[in-house]
Amino acid sequence: MQDHVDKLLIQWQEHRPDLDCSPMGIIGRMYRAQRIMTDSINVVFKSYGLSQVEFDILASLRRAGEPLTPTQLYHTVMLSSGAMTARLDKLTDRGLIYRQPSDDDRRSCKVSLTEEGQTLVDQAVTAHVANEHQMLTALDKDEQAQLAGLLRKWLLANESALK
């Protein structure tokens, strides 16, 4: 059985046999997998009225277990400070987060989840994890662990490109 990438590799082999296209087999599959996963994940987030970035902000606050500064948040979700401010304004208007002014610095604040925000992110993350489990059903637990290990190794060697 051949996937889409196999077909491309066969075409390259026919027309450029001098070229080792084996990396395309890995990178091409990773790229296609990312597109499939993103589409599936976004359907879940949309069902909760959230974008990927909004979910990431709410999830970051939930995982932290304590209020975070906007700076801490934009480093976590890799947004510019201006983009973070706009997202925080929108989430505040929706009643999902609130800003606590700093006692020490009038220009600073801490961001917290409201009760409604915590309820929403708890529901969304539960659905998100169930969706991720569903996406991985083609692999047994050992294969999932092996894939996680290989991706970890690859990321440790390449992740600095994101910074």
C-alpha cells in the first residue's frame, strides 16, 4: 500500500535517479501529518469558540496554576507583545481571563483565568486530548512511544531554529 509521499518518491526516482530523495519521505510525511493534525485540532477548538492561540493562552494559564505576566505568556505561545495584548483584550472582553494590576509596578499586571475561563479550558483540553488519542489509533502504545522518542531526538537537535 502506498501513501501520497510514496507516489512522489517514485516520480522523483524515475525523473531524477541521481538524487537521493529519501529525506522527502520523512519531511513530506511530517508536513502532511502536521496539516492533518492541525485541521483536526482546529475543529475541536472551534467547537469551543477558540482559536489555536486562544487555547494556548488559556491552557498556559491553566497549566501554570498561578497568574502569569503578559510577557511570560507571549514567550510561552511565541507571540509578539502587541499580538499578545490584542489576544488578552479579546479574552478579557469574553470574560475568560482577568488582569490583576501589580502592586509594585503600575505598568505591569498578572493574568488569571476567570471561573468561566477555567471551565472552558478544562472542557476544551479534555476534548483536545480525546481527539489526539483518536488521531493516534493507527499506532499501538509501543509504536506511539517509539515515535515520541524519535521526534524528541529530532526536536532536541533542531528546536533551536525556532528561537
